[in-house]
Amino acid sequence: MSGKRSAHERFGEVIAAAVRVFTADGYRAARMSDVARAAGLSEAAIYRYVESKEGLFVLAIRHALLLEDIPAGAEFPLKPPPLEQTITQVRQFVAAAVPFGSLAAALRGAEPDDPAAELEAVMRELFALESQTREAADMIERSARELPELADLLNTGLRRPVLGALTSYLETRAVAGALRATPDTAATARLVLETLTWFARHRHSDPYGAAISDGLAEETAVDALVHALVPAKFLGGGQ
């Protein structure tokens, strides 16, 4: 059965195994033999797909961040760009993409007729972003303890653009009276993002949290944040 799979399909399994191993062990402790074992291959077979552990780590990051897919006709072994170049590309990609969707529209638009619906749309898109990039974020977060450049990417390249846009949105709407004014808007933006991050990502590493379904996790987080930030007069049944 395994002999009938294409090299591209087998490499997809290698990348999935690499993400699991790097997330569990971190970059320095992870070994190519660990990835090979997780993928059900020999260590020699791994080197037929990529020439080094750093190359495999780079490919795992790029794949998990949905930065690119491996072309079906790719020639192995692959030679990915250096880690430093990938980090630069990730920064550029995030800076160009954030804000996006409902958050971008809210920052461009006037005060909404329905602040609760607008905030809900923003929260749901941020929840989806955290869910879709969960593997990449977990892997980068684990290896950031050992690689300072990854810690900087995580804090300034990935989190800061989202927090900046979210802070601007909350501030603008609070000034207009569409959302509640809070003691500190930047701290509130972090509260919002950390809440969404826990329910979308970190709950999976908690035995009780992991029992919460994806749908229920999203509904719970969004409902709590909307009711915390939207004045009662804009909520159904509000006074």
C-alpha cells in the first residue's frame, strides 16, 4: 500500500511528523531520527526529501503557517531558504495581511448600526486565525525558548500586528460609544486575543479544555467577549 503513494504524499507525512516532533521537543532536542520514526520511515529516507534538520524545520514552519505548499512535481531533496529568510518572509506576509477581513473593514468604516454584530464578526475571524495557525504557533512557541529569533518573530512579527490593529479598533469604537470604554484599551486588546487564543489553541493541551468541541469553544469565547464589550443598549434585550 505504502509503495503506491507518490513521493509528494509521503513527504506530506514527513512534514506532519516534523511538526509534531518539533512542537513536542523543540528545535534543538528534536532529531531527524525522531521525525523518521514518527513518519514510519528510516532516517536515511528523510534525507532523500530534505538535506538538513534546519531545512526540515523551515519547511514545517512554512507549511504550518500556510505560507506555501509543496508543488506536486517538486524535485527532492528540497532546498528551502535559510531560517532567517523565512522569518523575514513571515514578517512581511503578516504585515501585509493584517488587518484583514472584518477587522480591516471596521477600521475603514464608520460607526456601525449593529456594534454587537461587527464585534462578533471580528472575534470569529480572529478565532479562525488562531485555529488555522495552531500547529505553527505551538511549534514556534516551543522552539522560541531556544532560538531568540523565533521568540522575536512570535512577539513582534506575529502578535504585535494583530494586537495593534485590534487596539485601534477597540479604541475607535469606544470613543464613538459603540463599545464600552475600558481602563486600558491595549490591555483589553490583549485580554481579547489571549481569550481567543486559549479557546482556539491552548485548550487542546488541557485535559478538560480538550473535551470542549471546536464549535462550543468558539461560541463560548465570542459570546463572553461580545457581552463584556458591547453596551447593553446594543444587545438584544438590553435596557
